[in-house]
Amino acid sequence: MTAWEIKGWCPGALRPMQSGDGLVVRIRPPLCRLTPAQAKAIARAAETHGNGIIDLSARANLQLRGVTETSHPKLIDDLRTQGLIDKDIETETLRNLIVTPFRDAETGALAATLTAAFAQMPRLPGKFGFALDTGPLPVLTQASADIRVERSDEGYLILRPEGHLLGQPVADLARDAIAMAEWFVASGGISNGRGRMAALIAKGIVPPGCTLAPAEPLPTPIPGLHPDGALLALAFGQMRAETLHALADLNHEIRPTPWRMLLIVGATELPAIPGLITDPTDPILRITACTGAPACPQALGDTRNLARQLAPHLAASQTLHISGCAKGCAHPTAAETTLTATGQGYDLIRNGTAHDTPSLCNLTPEAILDHLKAPNAPHL
């Protein structure tokens, strides 16, 4: 038996999830973009109806923390006036879409087309999602998705099932996306209400017509100035409401990204706003850490305070994942080094996930830090 619970669904705005610091309310920005007015409304809602903390998720959503059962209805009313709330839970759950922040002339129209098609999709698992990666080159390859809309080397639009190297040519985006979702359901992709495309593909079941390879993807972007604007990082993807307020005051469109960064569209300078990371060499960017205790009720130890202690002592190229439990929400795939809280300390896993067999067990934070500080200390 595990010491943690797999929910099988993600929080939403209309269906929030209980955490250790109150309800987590996830806002899915329409077409993965926010106007300055929408950003200000979210910041005000976080301050007025939550604890002022906003998380940026790995699916480019914003999560407001510390919301209560009493404050939740008013929060929904306030955000609905800005077009940030779906009409019902089913619509919200289906609208699980990541859009590349680096967009070409067609991306906005394609995003609108795909969003409209969700109303005709079959019932899909709560974590099933789409990625629209149709900018100049793919950048969402590492983001969580089940059906990817990409371009081939020749510029043709393709639909690629996650876990397969090749995709289908697209004739009609809405029709073809619905058809692939229906194929997933008909092919047995769902079991007990759960299922992901990669798991189905791993069984050797592949949709017909997948013959085109996507263009070679770009590496994961780093903070700094880009042709589309200023890309700004957040430590562990978290900010205070006042940071979002300040960004909204710049009066640019804001595009959340799955790398827990925000793209300020059209900005030509890096803003000097507290809480933002603009230096791509900042070691905190090489640590992935979930919320941890006490904000997460499943966490068995602190994560982010430990991360801040360890960051200055990491080797130049070392990456680290710190998980509050063996579930590994913040980094579900294998990492170079993982520290998993157990309640008796931290287990160290090399080249594995948070629930893999550890190399060392029950380490104290002091022992971990002493190891990193030691002369000529090897990687953890």
C-alpha cells in the first residue's frame, strides 16, 4: 500500500482540491493567455479570497491557494466577470489545453478551433490533455499532454499521440482531434475512469495514418529576452499576488508556460520586480520541489526551505528533485537526483522517480547539506 493517494484528476476553479492550506483553485486561462485586466483580477482574487499565494502549474495554469469554502463562491463570481470561469465542471475538465507561448500567425486561430472542439469530445480522463505546439519550432515536447498538435519538417500540421514518434496529417483540426480522442476511448485507453495516451501506445496500439515526424524541437527555454517578449521565471513556480499585480501594470499580455515561467508579450526589457528570476544561471532553477509540508496534507517533510538551503551548494550542472512524498507530483518522471521525504528523513534516489528504490535512506537536512559543503564533494 502506498502512503499517498492518487486523485486521478486535477483541481479546477469550479472543482477545487483540498490541501493543507485550504482549497487549491486552478484557473485555466483561455487560449493560455491573460489580458492585463484578467491578471489583475486573479491577483485581487488571490489576496481577497485566498492567502495571496499563486502557483504556476506544469500545465501552464494558475492556482490560487488558501481559498475557503466560504470565500470560494465569491472568488468564482469575481473571476467569471473576466471570462476566466467555464459554464460548468464538465466543460472546465475537458478544456485541458497547453498552447505554445511562442506563436506564429496561425496559432491563435488554431487554439480557438481546438477549444471549441472540446464541446464535442467524448468523456476523457481528468488528466487527459492536449498541447498546441505550432510556433516556429516545437517547444512543448516535455510538457504533459496526450494529443499533440505540431508541425512536420515540411510545415504540415500533424496530430501526434503522446508516446509515438509520428503523427497523422491534419485535414480538419477540430474533426481530426475529436476522432483521435474517440479512437483513444474505443481502443480501451480508459480503465476505471483513468488513462493516458502514452500508456496505450506502450501496448503497441497506435492510431492509423501516423506517418509524419514532427520538426526537431527547441531546447527548454530559459529566462531572458526572446523575440516574443520577456520570459520570467518563478522559484518553484510560485509568486505572491503583488508580483502578478506588478506584471499586469506593465500592460502587456501575459502567457503562462509549462516551464513555470511567464512570457510578457512584447516586453523589450526585463522588469525589476521582486519575486522574479531573470538570471538563467540561478541555481534555484535547477531544483524542482513540490509544495511539501505543511501546505500539502500528503507531504511527509519540508521541500522548499530545504531547496533554498541546498541550491547555493549544487554543482554547476547538477539538477535536483525534492518531493514531499513518494508520489512525485512536481516531477513524475526520472530525475538525476531525487530526495523524497519519508517522515524519518529523506531518501536519496539516483536516476529515478520519487518512489523508486533509494541509494541512501533517512538522511537529515543537515547531513545532506554537510555532504554538499564537503571539500571535493561528489554529486548527491
